Amino acid sequence: IRPRKPGDAFVPHGMQGHKKLKKYLSEKDVPRHKRQHQLVVASGGEIIWVVGHACSATCSVTTQTQRVLEIEVIEENPAADEAS
């Protein structure tokens, strides 16, 4: 799990070719201030999940799938921490 890097690209589910992550997030109307903090899950240098948005087509679950990794993202709420 890492922050996005300049030039990152992945194959969005349902597509054949790579798409730049910057363009993907822009097309999904993710605000610029959130784009710069976007996390991705990578395996062997390849993005397999854009956290909160899309999985890569290269790791789709099929009838051939033998193992599945489930990741839960828990967002911190700074306002709730300050109220405590």
C-alpha cells in the first residue's frame, strides 16, 4: 500500500489498456486535494487497486480464482479524535 506516484497507470476493470491514474481520478471528479493523497495497492510494481475507486482488470475474481485477499480501509476522523 503506497501513495500514488507521478506516471502511475493501471488497467481499470472492464478496460483492455492502461490508463494514467491522474487522468482516471480527474475523470471520476476526485478533487485535486484528494488526488494528491490517493492510496493504491500494488503487487510487483503493478497497481491492483485504487483505494476507494477501482480494481485492476488484471486481478478480477473469476471461476479460476483460488485465493482472495480482502482489505478493509478504515478512515480516521480527526474531528472525532479532537472531541474525545
